[in-house]
Amino acid sequence: MTSTAAAPRSATRRRGPASSRRARGVARGPEARIARGLTLVVSVLCIVGVLMVYSSSTVASINGGGSPFGIIAKQLGFLTVGAIGYVMLARFAYRLLRRLAFPALVVGIVLLVLVFVPHLGRTENDAHRWLGFGFLQFQPSEVVKLPLALFLAAFLTSRERDGSIADWRRTAVPIAIVVGIIAGLMLLEPDFDGTLVMLALVGGVLLIAAVPGRWLAAGGIAASLAALAALTVPALGATWRRARLLVFVNPWPYKENAGYQSLASFSTIAIGGWTGVGLGNGTAKWGFLPIVYSDFVFAAIAEELGFGGCLVVVACYAVFGILGFRAALHAPDRFGTLLAVGLTLTVLVQATINIGMVVGILPVSGLTLPFVSYGGTSLIFMLAAAGVLQNIARQAKPRAAR
């Protein structure tokens, strides 16, 4: 009786789905919840934005000679482009973006310069903040935030690796030049509030990078001097900016002109009360609060959805911040950590300034509410930033490996 030898087992075991995911560096377990949570909270904010932009823009769309769906149709187009960018960047290996950091920054600075070129730059309300090419119009100060975050993360990571992070000539001077150029161009537009968001991004990344404290102190002094110049130099819009601060302190004497928006915003919020008047039943869209679907969309939320609706929106930003900083904490490399911090701060600071403006604890600004307000450039690039952040979270290190 003959016996047949059993075939030897393969030396290499076939990988299951879980091991394949680990090989690609995609986290599962607690770390994966960060990525899913980011997608959920961004989706909620975008849905709220679509509902509120539509509800608060129908009258303006009709007055513009179109159908009630004119403005919301554009917003849905912007949202579609932004969602495609979000999905692509969430799947695209964020480490490859490091190679594009400097070229993207150069493009962003060039776009800021082109704003001042006749026939290319567009002026609205004495502000040169837009570029127009035919039907396409966008705001370079919104575009430059993502390249700046990429540049800072890539540059500081390289300086940490070669041990020159504390060398002011090799680290502080290049960053100061880049930030100075961008801040100067933005102040000339003038875009003081966008400059504040940019400086918060820079300061936060530098703090996490553990640069010498004296550099941060010097940066704070430089920022204070820039703010003083913005309030005293007429070429930087000092006249109307001082007036805006005066109105912020006491808007009632200016209720017929400069203080109107603030007072109308307060009234709109008061009408909503605790429960709101109901989606679509707001009065602000009838011209009581100009362009309520953009900068003052939070006031429309307060009126139609009440305190509860406002609380949901604020909670979404708080959760976004928690998840964003957790993504930074669990990032697989230093570049991911610094980039996640910069992108998270950009969203949080801009949201804080917008909401603070609407409720009257900050002066009126031209910043949109991230993911919610009407505005193509802001929505698309905020979604792009969120996509990169989600990508970092997806590739978080498993806890056992840290």
C-alpha cells in the first residue's frame, strides 16, 4: 500500500483583509473612528449649509431676476466640486503632498499678486479680494491657506530632521519672509480678518513644532505692529477699519449705516428664541439682513432653528476640533502632525471669528462660516483641507505600534 505525501504548505500565508489594511497603513479600531467622525461632522455641517443657504436665499434669487433656486444651484455646484476634492484627497497619500508644498505656495502668492492687476482683479465694496477669468471668480486669500499649511509642515519637518529647527537663520528667517509677503498682500486687499486666520495657523504650527519661545514672542510683537499699521495706515484700509471698531463698541448711533448689519443680526437672533420660527419661515431673507446666506448665515440658523440649531452647529465645530487634534496626535509622522494642526486651526479660527461677529462679541468681518456659508472658494478649499485631515486620520498608527 502506497502512501502519498501531503503537499507542503506555502511558506507565505495569504493576507486577510485586516492585515492588508494594516500593510497600507490604514488604521482600524479607535483610530478609524477619528476618520469616520470627521466625515460625519463635515457632512452634517454641509447639509445644514445647503438647507440654510436655500432657505435664506430664495428672495435674493428672485430679486436677481431668476428662479428661487438660483443661488442654491450654484452652492450645490460648489459643494459637488468640494466633495469630489474631499474624497480624492482623503484617498490620496498625504505624504505625496509634501513635494507639492513649495510650488503650491508659490502659486498661491502669485494669485494674491494678480488680484491687483487691472482687468484680472475684481473689486467689491472697496476690497480687492477676487480674481476673475470669464465666468470664474474666486478669492486667492482662501486658496493660499492650504498651501501655507503644507509648506509650514514640510519645512519644519525638514528642519527637525537635519537638527536646525533652532537655527533662526535657517528656520525663522524663511518663515518670516513667507508670512510677511502673504500678510502684506492680504492687508493691501484689505483682508484683515483673513490675515488673522493665517497668523493663527502659523502660530499654532510653530507652537507644536516647539520652536524657541522667543521666536513666538517676536512673532507676536510683529503681528501687533502689523495690526497697528492696519489701524493707522490709510493705504491698508485704516479709515474704514477704525470705523468698524467704533461701530463694534457701540452700533446704536450708526444704526442707519455702518451699524445696521450688527443690529439686524442681533434682532434676527432674538426673533428665533429657543426653538426658532421654523425652517423656511425666517424674515431676514426679505432684505432685513443683507446677504444673510453668506457671512451672516449663523443668524439665519438662529432665527429659523433657534438656540438648539445654533448649539448643534457649535457642537459640530467643537467635535471637528477634537477629532482634528486627535488626528494630529495619532499621525504616523511629524509632517502629518503639523499639517493636521494647521488645517484644524484654520477651520476653528475662521468659524470662531464668523460666529463671534454674528453674535456681537467680535467686529463685523467678511469671513464665511466654514462648510455652511454660501461661497465657492471657501467651501471648496475648506473641504479640500478636511479631506487631507481625514487622510491623515485614516493612516493613524495603531495603538500597539506607538
